[in-house]
Amino acid sequence: MKGFGHFPLILLSLVLFALLPFLPFGVWQAFLLDVGFFVLLFTALALSWDLVARTGQLSLAHGAFFGLGAYSAGLLAPQLGTLPALLLGALTAGAGALVLGSVTLRLHGLYFAIASLAFSEVLRTLALKLPFTGGPIGLPVPPPFAGAWPLATYYLSFGVLLLATALSLWAERSPFRLAQAATRQSEAVARVLGVRVVQVKLWSLLLGSLVAGLAGGVYGMKTLFLSPYDAFSLGRAVEALVIPIFGGLYTTLGPLVGGVVLVSLEQALRLWIKEGYLVVYGAILILVILFLPRGLVGILGRRRG
Amino acid sequence: MGKVLEAAGVSKRFLGLQALKEVTLHLEEGEILAVIGPNGAGKSTLLNLLSGLIKPDQGRILFLGQDITHLPPEARTHLGLGRAFQIVQPFPELTVRENLLVGALFGKPGTSRKEGEAWVEEVLRLTGLQSRSEALAGDLTLLEDKRLELARALATRPKVLLLDEVMAGLRPKEAEEAVALVKQIRETGVSILFIEHVMPVVRTLADRVVVLDYGEVIAEGTYQEVAQDPRVREAYLGRRA
Amino acid sequence: MGKVVGFLVLLAGLAWAQVPLKVGVILPLSGASAVSGKAALNGIQLAADEANAAGKVRLELVVVDDGTDPAKAVPAFTKLMTVDKVDIVIGGLASGVTFALSGPVKQYGPLFLVIGAASSVVEQAFEGYPLFFHYHPWDYHNVAAALQFFQYLNREHGAKKVAILYEDGPFGSAGIGVYKQQLEKLGYQVQAEPFKAGSGQFTAILTRFRAFAPDILYWIGYDVDALPIATQARQVGLRPKLIYGAPPSWPIGFEKNPLSNDIAGMTAWLPTVANAESRRFVEAYRKKYGEVTEEYMAPMGYTILKSLALAAEKTGSADKNRIAEALAGLKMPTPFGLLSFKPSDTGRTKYQGFGSEIWFQFQYLQGSRRPVFPKEVATRPLRYPGEYYLR
Amino acid sequence: MELLLQTLLNGILMSGIYALVATGLALSLGVVGIVNFAHGEFLMMGAFLSYLLFAFRGMDPLLSLGLAFLAAFVVGALTYQGLIRPVLRAAELNQMLLTFGLSILLQNLALLLFGADTRVVAPPYQATTLSLGPFFLGVVPFGAFLLSLAILLMLQVFLTRSRFGLAMRAVSQNRLAPGLLGIEADKVYLLAFGLAAALAGVAGVMLSVMLYASPTVGFVFTLKSFAIVALAGLGNLKGVVPAALVLAMAEALVSTYLPGGGGLVEAVFFLVLFLALVGRAWRKA
């Protein structure tokens, strides 16, 4: 299908990120790696949101998937080790997504968004109240692989992005893309044309939540500490939605470019403008919508869908 | 010839309004059946029931002898029951070819990408949409939209096709073309049930006509037969007066 | 503004300044803890000015914003370590963010002077880290100070019932279990209810408390809750003899609101505190910023940088280990009283600056906050019961 | 029994202000078709206006009400002209990102101008309380409730009696195809968006007296308003008041009767919402 045109660009940026620890940035090296970590992670989260949005489900539950993954991985890592804990974290998020998805099948657009928001708020309260989560005080998380390898978190984050990109590219270049696009544009018509809409929606939500849960797990291993307000943050869910719109919806390249630009931009603005940097950030969002209605990738070509 | 599609005593209420009342009708293999009736007679409800978008309160729907009353729309499509909508609803962000590909790939489970693409080529040719195949569906003219609607239903390779006022809004010349197209589709072995307002179209196209009024079947027969039926005349004229 | 540049360089005018010292400052200048963070930064900058003017050391501050968010704090801290190459960092205001910094701190090994982060979870995270200087009291100190007050209220005023409202985030919930247990040990009957900070809705909980008829209404929350609690207690007809709160800061203009009258609270410092250091600080602060601060994080930041400058002066070196050594042996008067470092009560960390002794209780009396407990610092007697009861 | 009645009373009082804020949101959603994430920032502006006039001019917040209405209306109208009108035909998600950007911008502008501090006003009647037998009634919440009700009634009259109001309802019931956006519709949109902001501005003044003014005061209310509007049925103006009542009651009952309920209020609020949305969707089919 389409999307071949951007493939070299996607590949190039991935290679750049893979090599980032070895590029000569001098004193900025470590700082860029830390920024890079969060760029990769939040870009992956944004891609996972886009993957779901392609079916027309506007998820505000990505903060919840992120939090589910973060807490499950954080709780399990001491017993099971890093990778199994991350995997189970992702699966927990996936299970949450299937529960959410199957009861909200008939909700569309903003109704789905608000139901998923409500879901997220309820889960946050659970994290706050359950006896084994550390409650409001928070949960310490061990670093990955007992801290043996300093670049571990960076490459874990890179791995999450790689997975998100691979899933997104697969979805974009297989018939699944048509099923998603048909479902988004009209569920009734899609069904009459034989698209198994329920499956398409649930699969998309499942894949998206697995990536989001994985991202959450890696996040905890970087910050070493989770609290319900941070891990289940609504702000993070919103960021996951802002990035794809900013970069260009329903594509792989859009969230990728959007994530790299927007997350780095925020870090840079904070560093150089400091007070009131979010005023500039807000203004940039507005200007992009007004002048680049298809997002940043709108500059590259006119297609989407 | 046997019955390919059958509605047996189908009823449906909406919020206390009786939209369909024990409707029984059938479609013969290879036949073109028209369902007509004044506005609000329940024609669209009937089509939605047949294609599975809504479920009947009572009665059964049989397709090729199989009870499909409780099957979801996509499963009916997989069995070979296709449908085109009255208000054309292309996927505007996909190209014409991609629109058809949706039907071709998902309409029959197990269709390979290659088979699907080949079939889409054929449908494009049949419906005269080849030259527009790479255009975004959102950019089509009304006539092209109507063709796409038909083509997309056809792409699912149906044995039975349900058409919902596909001629509405077309100029006489364009309608003539569309009629020819529908006849051509029948030639490929597809049985057709269609809803129509435009009477000349019904006359030239339909082998048989069923008339609905207030959710009930009030007449059935050839165009000439039902046109003579006093109840039909009353239903149409009485309301207009 | 000069602040438009990413960092702020303060240069002493004295060319013969002896010890040049680059200090990283990582504070929440945006996000939930921005009020405290900015106050702390003001105090730090004031102290840096003074130290540079004195001429024995030359301090250069590199300030970064942690955004009250681990995802922003970690890169910002790394930048301090690797780009700005500082050996000494002042920061760690919010507990969650400080915890997130524990990994990078251990990795880069700077001298870490911690201004806030009262949660004892943070203490566990930094256990065994040799260059960890924690100035602010731990949460168990806060609990101890408040309990002392409760003991006094019980003994002297016959208070028997406490209703506790605590916000359900880490700030309000951290010590709640201990509080309940200890208050009951003191002979109190306790009812505790969580609430969500900033929701402003207390009528329901307060209505329920009415049947309990508490002597003391104790709320552990933020500045946003101060006024709603004061008004809604009256509106549901709850009449405690004392409304007592422990937010990190109070609303601006609250003292001018008659509803604040007789509300008591706990703080480590007030601009009216009578010690010499505090008066000097207030004067200097007014001169530099043109206003008086009410935030205790301002003198806390001031104190930290002062102590650092003093230690650097004493060693005459910029080496972090030698400065740490000097800090460890330091005895210094501060707006909070005497500062000296000792191992923490739990023994987990070696250098704990202040303890429960810096906390005192004040009351809003006729438009300003006056210390009322303990006796050594009290400038007015505690009004008990308060006017919300007498009404 | 007394406790129950007092609880119900508390719930009813709170529902007024919820309904006022949510009605504004429903107006912009139902008439203009815009999901306005910056709605809470209009509220925040009202709260700050009230605070500033009180702190520097000694003006009673009651007098600020009218001013806040006008000021917020103007800001809303300008927002429509400058930002919303250009994106009326854009995809819904684009509109959402735009209003989200506006929300961030306004909130942080306030932060830059006024700092993050919580600010309070002190009118003499702030905590005045009526006691009716065993029941207590705060004058300010009661007044805010009555005022909200009055404003909503006036809005109702405006929508059903005036020409513009009728046009507005026509638009909300049968949203015009974007291509048919005529001058009339444009005016209707402008008016509706301005009105929506004005309602939030007035609510902001009330909240400055009941709670406080700060850059983030609007956030909770935006969130709850979205919940209420969704419960009412998106853009359904008539459903807003009952929905606000249901959610306010749920909150009051939970925090009164559930042990530890204060911490569960939000969760219950959203649980009710979730079940209602899901339940309705499955029943309808």
C-alpha cells in the first residue's frame, strides 16, 4: 500500500536514534541521551495512540495503559527481572484495553474519548487505594538489569519505539490499514462491506495499549519511582494525542516527526526561555493548526488516510 | 429458480412507531425486485433489516436457505449479501481503488491481496471508474459517487445485491446509464432487490414489484399489475391530495 | 530580563575573589511546586549576591527548571552534571522528583544539598550515598512537631477529639497512619477523611464531621484548600474550637480575609520571627526584591547557599569532598536557628540539617500570622477556642 | 434523615454552578460544534478579574459579575473571530488541538503574570450562613445557585423567544453543512461562543468567592463539565441541568456516606459517567 515514500526518512531517523549514544556531541552527550530517552518513549506512546485513532477511537485512556504497564512492571521487576516484568506490564495494559474496548464498542468520537477518560480516572484512584501499590506515597522501581548497563534504559526506550514503528508500518502497509480507515470513516458502511469492525477496533486498541504499557514500564525504570498522579497522568494521555495531530494523523511518519520535534522543542524551550516557556509552546500548537492543518508532514505531501 | 432471500413475518418498532408490520417477501434467484412505497412506508427500515444494521423484533430472515436473522452485517456480506447505500457514503480519505479494495478484501474472507486487486480492476472496468481510480473518493462528482457506491457493493462479490435508491438525484440521462449498469450486473448472475422512487426506472428495471405502505405489504406483482391496484393508487394519490 | 538566557551568572565585582565555585540549582520553576521553587530560588540568589559581595568566594549559579516532573527533571539534572559540569547541586524540592533523581545522583556523584523532599521514602533512596545533605526536616519530624502541639492542646485546653482532613496525594497521605496512631496514644478520638486537593468541596465531609463534634479540625493539604475549608465549616455549622492546617504555603491575601482569624498552622519560619539572622534576611530580601516573602522556602534556599559559601570559605577549595567535610562540621546561625548536621533519626543518612525543632505553630491574629507555640517562640497566647467556635 | 436532607441540599447547591459552566461548554459544542478545552480558562479569567478588582479597587465581587460577563463575552468573541472561525471546517481533532493550545497558552500567561499562588477575596458575606431549623445554608453557595438558575432561565428565554436564539437552536438541532455557512450562521456562532465564554466568566467570579483564583482553577471544572455534557448528550442543552444534578448528587452522597469517600469522589463521579455512557449506548442498540 502507500507510505513507501516516507520509508527512507523513517529508517534514517531510527538509525540516527540507534547511533545517538555513539555520536560525538561532546559535553551535551549525556543530556541529549536523557532527552532522547523521553523523546523516544513519548513518540512511541504517540504512535500507539495514532494506531488506535486510525479506527476512530479517540483514546484518553493512554495515560491509564501507560500507568498499568508502569505499575505492573514496577511491582514485578524485583521478582521476575526486567524483561519479563516489562512483558507482563504490557500484557496487563492490554488486558485493561480489552476490558475497556469491549464495553465501549458502541461509543464513538467524543463519547468514547470521555468514557476512556473516566476509565483512566477510575484506575488512577485504584492505584491510589489498592494496598500493594504504595498508594499515594509511591512505588520505588529498580533500574533495569540491576543497573548493570548504563545505556539500558535508552535502548529499552528505543526498543519500544522500534516496536511501535514496526506495528504502525505493518498496519499502514497491510490491508489492516483499509479496515482501520473504513471503520473510522463509517462503521456501518465498513460492516456492510464485510469488515469485522469489532475485531479491527479491539485489535487496534490491544496493539496500542501493549505499546503504551511497555512505554510505561520503561518509564518507571528510568524515573525509579512511580506515583499514581504521575503514572496515570491525564497530561500524558493528552500529550499522546497532541503529538500525532501536530505531526500528522493516521501515518507512521506524522507521530514520529511530531514526537521528535515537539518533545525536543518542549525541553529546549524550557531550557532557554524558562519562565513562561509554555506560553510559546501553546502558541506554536495554535499556529501549526492554523497554518499546517495536516500537521508537520503536511509539508511533505498531501495524502493521508 | 429458488428463493435466495426471504423475509418471513418481519416486524420492527421504533419508539412506539410501527415501522414494519409482519412483512413477508422474497427474492428469486436472478430476479430484479423493486420495493416501492410512499415516504415513510418502511422501505429503508426493510433494507437495514435485510442487511443486518438493525435487528427485527419479530420474524426471520433467510438467505440461501440459511437463517441469518441474528447475523451481524459483516457476516451477511461474507455469505454473499451486498448492499449499496442511498446517501452515498464513500470513505472520503481513501482513493476510489482503495474504497473498492475494502469491499474486495473483506467482503469474502480468505481473499488474497492479489485476487482482491484483480477483482477490483474488473469492477473498475465494469463501472467505468478506471480513469478515476486514483482520485480521492471525497473529490468525486455525484454521478461518480453513485457509481462508486454500486461498484463498492459489487466488489464484495455478492450473490444478492440490495440497492437503496441509487438513482436518486440523477438526471434522466444519467439514470439511463445507471439502469444499464444494474442490468449488466444482473447478467453476471447477481439477484437484485432495490428500493426506488423514480417510477420509470422501476418500470424498465423491475421483473417484479412489492409495494409497502405504513409498514405493510399492500401489493405485489409486475409493474403493470401493481400500477392497476386500487390500494396502491390510493396510497400514492390519497396522500398527495 | 537577564533570565532569558538559560542560566544566570552572578559575578562578583571583585577580581581577586579566591574560590571560584560553580553551583547547579535544580528547582521546580513550573508545575505544581512552582510557588515554593521560585521562593527558594530567590533566597539562593540573594545569598549568592551576598557571598560574592563579601569577596572570599566567587559563586556562579547554573539554574535549571525541574518542572515538578521526573521526565523533565532527569534530563535537566544530567545537563547540570555533564554540560555545565557542576560538582555541587542544590535542589530536590518535591519528593517524587527527588526520588527520580536518586539514580542520576548516584551515577554522577555530586555533593547534593537537598532543600525539601521531606518524604522518608526519599531517605531510603539515598541511603548510603555519602554526599547527601538534607536540610529540611523529614516527615517524621513534621509529625513529631505537630504532635507536640496536640499534646499541649490536650493537656492545657482539654481538647479530646480531632477530625482530620487530608489530601489524597503524597503530601497529605504520607504520615496519616502515624498521625492517627500517635494522636490516639495521646488520648484523642480521631476521625480522618481524605479529600482531593483543589476540588474545593468539603461540605459533605464537614457535614459528617458535625455529628462527631471535633475540638480540632486538622487539615493536611495545600493553599487552595485554606479558604474553602474556613468558609464551608461555617456553612455547614461545624464549630471546632481550633482550625489547624499544615499546607506548604498559604494563599496570598488570606491574612486580610476575616475568615482567616484564629486559624492556626505550622511553619518553619515567618518574616516576623525575632532572631537576628531572620531579621537580616528579611531586610536584605526586601532590598533586593522590593517585597517581603511569606514562604519559608526562601530563607531555606538562603540558608543552604550561605552554608555552602561558608564551607567553601573555610576550606578555600572547590573540591566537593572537602566542602562536604567542612559542611559536616559546620555550626551556623540561620533564620531557622542554629544549623548543624547530624545523622538522621533513622540512621539511614549521615547529614541531616534541621529537625522537628524548627517547626512552630502560629495563628492568624488580626491580619497577620503570630507564633503561638511553643512558648519559647510565642509572641502571643493561643486563642482557644477560636472565633469560629464562639460565633 | 437530617444528614440525608442536608447532603441532598449540598448536592443541589453544587449542581447550579456545574450546570452554568457545563452549559457554556454545551453551547460551544452544540451550536458551534467546537470541543473547547480552553473553556476553563475563560472561567479562570473571570476569577482573576474578580480578584484583581477586589484587591486593587476594593470592588465587591457581586459588582464584578456583570463586568466579567461582558469581558469574557468579548474575549470569547475575539477567540471565535481570530482562532475558531478559520478552523470551523477543519477536522474535529485539529479543532481540539487548537483549543488545547489556547488553554495552555492562557493558563501559562496567567502564571507568568500572576504567579502560581492561590489568591482569595474577602467580601463580608463570604461565610454568612442561614440556618433553617436543623439545616444550614451558605449564603454564597445558595446565591450562586440561584444566580446560575436565573442565568440559565434567561438563556432559555433567549433561546426560545428571540430571533437569534431560535436561529441558535436551529443550528444546534440541525447543524448546517459547513459549506452552507452563511452570514447568519456566522453571527450565530459568534454569539454562541461569546455567550459560552461569558457563562464561564460569571462562574469564575462566583468561584473566586467560594474557592480561590489561580491559573489552574478552571481545570477541574472543565473536566467535570465535559463529563456533564457527555452525560447530557453532546450538545444537548436541555440535558445539562439534570446531568449536573445527577453528578453533583452522586458526589455529595459518596463523600457523605462512604468511609474515606472524600478521596473517592472523583472516581465515583467518573464511574457514574462511564456506566451511564456505556449503558446508554448498549440500550440504544
